[in-house]
Amino acid sequence: MSDDAAPPPPNPFDDFVYPGYAYWFTHPDHLGLLAWLHYLEPAPASACRVLELGCGDGGNLLSLAQALPESRFVGVDLAGEPIYRGLALAGDLGLDNVDLRQADVRDLLAWPDDDLGSFDFIVAHGLFSWVPDDVREAVLAVIRRALAPNGVAVVSFNAYPGMHDYEALRHFMRFHSLTYAPEERVKGARDGGLWYAAQIATMAPEIKGALMQRLYTSLERSSDALIRHDYLAENEQSFWFTDFMERAQRHGLAFLTNAKPTVLRLAHFSPEHAELLRGVTDPIRQQQYMDFLANTRFRVVALCRAEARLERSADLGRFAGLALEDRAHTDVWAEELRDDEKVTLETPHGLVELSGRPLRIALSVLHAAAPRALTLEELLARTIPELARFGADDGLAANEDGRAQLGAWLTRELVAVWFQGLVHLWHEPPDLAAAVPERPQTGPLQRERARERATVPSLAHREEPLDALERAVLALCDRARTGVEIARELGERDVGEVLARLHRLAFFAPG
């Protein structure tokens, strides 16, 4: 670590430093795409300004700053120790486009405009529910003051009704830990939470069993810092979506959309529920009804300025020029390209049914290109000949009008699977290796993270869990060694499969 930055004064928030991670849904390209699909004109990710409130050690911003060297990133956090660590790491990495500052969000409102500035994207993730109420108001006030006219802010918070199921556990953990010495309080909270979850799962297996088992597993795997911040926070407050939006509207902000496309869409509900929801024309009330039906416990909301002129329904032409990246990481449909029956995939977002060979062939083509993204036009150009080869085009590929019809149909289907998490959309996709390079190279941040922890941000700004061998290999991917030389240095016979997986996860720059 660099010694250039002086250690900050002690701060109670420094006792347990919450590690910073890369959050894909905060990427400026993704937030800009959400704005674009609602007919705003956001700044490009490659030349934008980003502010993160509650940035911790800058883990999220450092990944973005490395990926987007022409953009500017500012992070603010009350805790000094993580800011000090982040600044030191930024110095070691040679990142001069990121500025981390120890400051209270409330104090930002007194900063001159020249000091605060205007930002195209503002992030407040993991902050709003865990701070005093006047800080929450300050967060929204800062967003209103600093957000550019076509900008997007993303704010996350614990949400009702789902948090009702978790609050009993959280309150028990806090109550049980009160008898422990301060330095043992996190251990007491963890032990108490594990005991409580096990008891409730046994006493009410049909009602609470599955929920408590998930919580038990989560507590076992949680770091001390996570338990301290998420379960023992003094100011934790959950919100109904409508109550949160009332606050946001008082500050001149409006609901843009959910920052994660895979949650709370009409297509995610049963036909009966979807029909009822369509009858609710107010988007905020509709979202609240969705929360009731889905038992939502955590929200990640994209906001814009209240005066922004939004369109809620994007024409298919709005997707022209966008690029698609495979996120399924499986080619199960390629094995059944000649089969017209449905293929069911289990994804982190639930079961997804894919019917019809044309869509499966298109996804197979996209999978073959991964981790590189293909523009919609490139994907259609590669897919339509394959449809004809497999006899899956109904003869439409033979003429220009037919190809246009096929293209429009496939575009609609591909947009639908974006909402299911099988593809990711980009305006400006990252430049990634098309194959494992002879001398693989990842970023300096990736090599640093691989040496110190179990998850590493990819070059596509996604935090990926890696095993010990994968991390050891990645730490040596600096273009100075071939795969054979990496294996020899680690005492392994072969690391080809490891390199192939790291390539698939978007860790390698072009050779």
C-alpha cells in the first residue's frame, strides 16, 4: 500500500470496515441505458461524472475508475479508515480519476457548487436504511442538487413487506448481544441469530422453515463487518415503497424504474395477477402492489429529476445499436436446437422457459461469442443464417422483408430474456479478449483483489466468487507469463480449465 495518505482520526464507524464490492447495477453504462430506454439523453459512460454517497473503501468506484479512465469518480463516506485504504489503493493502481473524501453527507449541502459539482450518475447503495433520518433527507437533497438534468441516481433500502419476516431475527440478535462485551458483541449476535433461526425453523417448519434455513445459512457465511452493519445498526429502518417515493418527490425527484431489470416486472407474475396490476395506472402504486405480491424486502430504485420528460414504453427501435452479452453461462439449448419443445433453465432469478428454436439459436450464437457482447445487428446477422440452416426460419430468411420480420420478432424475444437475466444490455460494452490470450492479462485491481479476498470484480464490473486456484492464477495474469508458465510457477500440471473459466467470466483484456 502507498504511504502517501495520512491516517484519519478515529471514527466509531471504523471499528468494522465494510468491504467494498463492484455492483453491476451501478455501472454508468447500465444506468444510462435505463435512462435511454425512457427517452432521456444521459451522458455516455465513457465520459461521465459519478458520485457515490457512502462509498466505503471505494471498492465500487475503483473498479469503475479503472474501466472508464476518461470518466471522473467522487466518493464520500463518514468513516475515515476505509477512505484512507481506498486512497492508498488508488495510488498504488495509478488511478488519477477517482477522488475519495471523508465527509458527512449532511455537510455536502453547505459545499459551494464548484466543490460539489454536477454528476451524471449518483449512487447511494447500502446507505439509506442504515443512517439517521436527517441523513436520509440529506441524501435525497444532495441527489436533487447535484444530479444532472438527464442524470440517474440509484438508491437502495430495506423494504416492506418482506422485511417484516426478518425484523424478528434482527431484533433478537441485538437483544441477545447486549450482555456481551463490546468486542464480543458481533460474535454474540451471530451465535444468537443462529440459535434463534434454528429454533423457529424447528417450531414452525411449514410456515418459517425455509426462510429460517436461508437466514441460518446466510449468517454462517456473513463476515463480522456485515453482521455489524446489517444486523446491529442503530438506525436501521425499512420503508414501504410509496413512503420512500413520497420523500423523494418532496425533494423534486421521480421514479424512473427498478435498477435491476430482473425484478418486479409484470411478466414475473401469474397471468391473473398481471392482469390486475395492469389496471393500476399509477406506476408508483403499481410497484407497491407488486411489493405486496412478491413480499419484497430490498429495493434498488433508479430516480431522475421530477421535471425529466419520461416515456414509460420504449419502442423496439430504441434498442437498435445496443449490444447484448450472454449471462446464462450455459449452452443447454444448443443441444436441442432441432427440438421445438420448451427448454427450462434454472437461473438465480428463478426458472425460465424458452420456447421455439429461433430464440434458442440466437442465444446459442450469443453464448459462442461470450464474454464479448454483440450488437443487436451483429447478433441478427449471425443468427438468421443459422435459422435457415436448421430450418427454423419458416422460409423467412430467403428475402429482405422476411429477414426484417424475423429480426423484429427476435428483438422482442431478446428484450424479454433481458428482463429474465439471461442477457445483459450495453451501450458501450467493455473491450474483452475473444479467446484466452497466449499471455493472459487482467487489470491491476483484479490482480490485487485476487491476492486478498474470495471475490474479485471482473472487467465487466461484476463481483465474481473465485476459488483459491482461480485467484492464484488470476494474480499472475499480467501478460508477462504464458498459461504454461503460470502453471509451472504454481506447481500445477495444467491451468487451462481455470483460464477458460476466467475468460468466460470476463477477466481478460484483448491480447
